[in-house]
Amino acid sequence: MLYVQQSLTPDEELINIGRFHWMYNIQAVMAIVWGIVGAVVIVIGSVYFLENIWPMITHKPYMFLSDSLIGKIRELHPGIRLLAFFMFVMGVFRFAHMMVVKATTEIAVTTSRLIYKRGLVARYVGEMSIDRIEGVNVLQTVLGRIFNYGRIMVRGMGVGEVILPPLEDPIKFRKAIEKARTT
């Protein structure tokens, strides 16, 4: 909360700080898992294709020199292995991107404004005066209701809509905005 703390005016108090829900971490880890699953499907699918489908198409059996699965994988075309590695790397990059977004995002409600800052090198700061907020909507899926997380959509006069990332306890955050509007 470095930016939010630096930008507070002397007569301004922090009411609530929005935090990412733990489900966001699960989604990030699942990016790696899906990268691994994709890589395994590409490699095993290629071995299966060459052993079972290729002979039916060409009427000639594909001859692997090795009988072990690891040996067959080593004999695959480098392009197939590179594609599988690329799939895994994309999962790792997605995980890293999500963690950087989480680490560099600050969301807070003060007595006079709503602050939404994101970005590491290039910074995007959205501040909306509390008295200019027209409405606050909570967007929750079924899983969001079960695990108590969701997105907040804030409509401002002349500003449009700001949709915040998935936060833990979105009802509490909405109540904090309403509290700031009444004080």
C-alpha cells in the first residue's frame, strides 16, 4: 500500500483496503498446471499418433528405436518437443504475470476517494471522488458466493465504469464505499 499511503492528504483517513482473494493464487497456479498438462498431451499424443494413427495413414509402421516412453520422446521431432516446452513456458509466464499484477495492484477506500492503482513500470492510477460515485455493483459467480470473492463495478458521474479485480469479501468493500459516501 505504498502509493495509497503516500497519496493520503492530512484530513483523509483510510477506511478499507481491497485484497485479492486466495482463489486468485489458485488460478495462477492452475496456469502452470495447464501448461504442464498441455505439454504432456502434446508429447504423449505425438507418440500415440506415430505408433497407432501414422501406420493407418501411410500403411507403413513408424519405427521407434527405443521401447521405453522416454526413449520414444527423445526420438520425437525437435519441433514437437519445442512446442511442448513452449506450452509449459506459456503457463509459467501466465503465472508470473498474474503474480506481478497482484503484487503491484493497490485498491483502497478513503474518506474522500476510491483509489485503484496498478502497474509496475508503467503506472495506471484511477481515483474517483466518493461524492462522484453514482452506484456500486457486486459481481459474484456461484464460486464467488461460496468462497466469498467477487468483482466490484463502480459507476461514477462523468467517469464511466471501473471494474476492480476479484477481491475478498466484496460486500464488505461495497459497504466501505457506502460508509465513505455517508460521512
